[in-house]
Amino acid sequence: MAKVSPREFIRQVQAERKKVSWPSRRETMMTAVMVVIMTVLLGIFFFGVDQFFSWVVQSLLTLLG
């Protein structure tokens, strides 16, 4: 890769920045809501899995103890 001057680098960065397509406020809010919903659902799922395995371990320890 060829070296460029700092000034040329800044110009290239600005040109690339102009190509960026930023999401709308609505898209950002919808994505944030979906992330929260999925996080809650996964938290509930893994809580259930953890409780199940806890029950299995406790049952095995009771049988062996």
C-alpha cells in the first residue's frame, strides 16, 4: 500500500464518511427495542436451563448422599 500524505488521508476519510448510510431515528429505536426483547428472552431461557441443571444436580446429590 502506498503511503499518502496526512492531508490526502484526511480527504480520503471525509470522502468515505460521505458514503456512509446512517440509520434513521426510527430504525435505531426499532433495533434497540429488538435487542432488549431478545436479551430478555435469552435471559429467561438461560435461567430456565440453569434451574433445570440445578435440579438435576441436586437430585443426583440426594440419591448419592
